[in-house]
Amino acid sequence: LIRGVSDKVSSDSSSLGLRDKGSGTGNFDPQTVADRSAQRSIVENLRAVYGCDLRIVGEEGELGLTEDGAEGEEGAAVAIAPPSTALLDDCWADELDVQLPLSELCVWVDPLDGTKEFTEGRYEYVSTLVGISRQGRPIAGVISEPYFQGVSEPGRILW
């Protein structure tokens, strides 16, 4: 998703959809269409699997997300992907799984960490961060670095 926006931006910088999040500090706090689209995609895919009982906090704030995954702020419906455990297949045994009540969990989403660098075309400094807390304590996290090996190579995911 972030790579798709960066490809489009490289030929048309106005397609960044750049906004100031207005953090109140007087400093420009950039937010792009990539921030908003990535957050919508992450949140709506989580909602498709876990419903509205899972608390999700996104850095980009409320983006007009709907409970049924309908169109949001950017105008295009989000593609809902079936859940996959492929990343964990070789390193996590099924018997280690634990079921936790959704009411105890919170997912924290920073859809595009390094927005300023993204707007400057310094993509190697861009990542997506997702953290999970249980009753206020961190328990897991995922880092996606879509440009880890550069623009022409696939990125990496750490957890």
C-alpha cells in the first residue's frame, strides 16, 4: 500500500494529499494519503476479523471508518484480506496459542512512521508499526519496513 502511493508520488508530488495534522505545537505535522490509506486498511481488516469489540488506536485519529468496512475518508473501499498465519508457520507452534478476551486488548497503529521522510522521498526511513497491549501492558508488536533493501527490493517484517 505504501509502496503503491510512493510509486504514484514519484511522478506526481501533488498526489501525496499532504495535510497538517494540527498537533497544536505550531510545528508542521505532516499526514499524507499513504498515512490515511494504510491506517484505514489496517483498521478495517482488523475489524473484519475481530469486530468492533477490539479497541484500536490509530496515530492518524478517526478517519471516518465505518463498522461494516464501507467507504471512508479517501473515497475508495478497502480490500479485506483473509487472515493468514504464514509469517508464523515456521516459528510458532499452534499449541502455544492463547485466547484472550478482546476487552483486555488494545491495538496501537502507526501506519506510516517517518511521514516527513516519506514526503522527501527518503523511503528507507519509513515503517509501519503495530503494537498490542493487554490491560495497558505491551505484549506484542510488528514492524514492517517496506523499503528495507531499497525501493526495488521487497521489504521485511519483524515481530
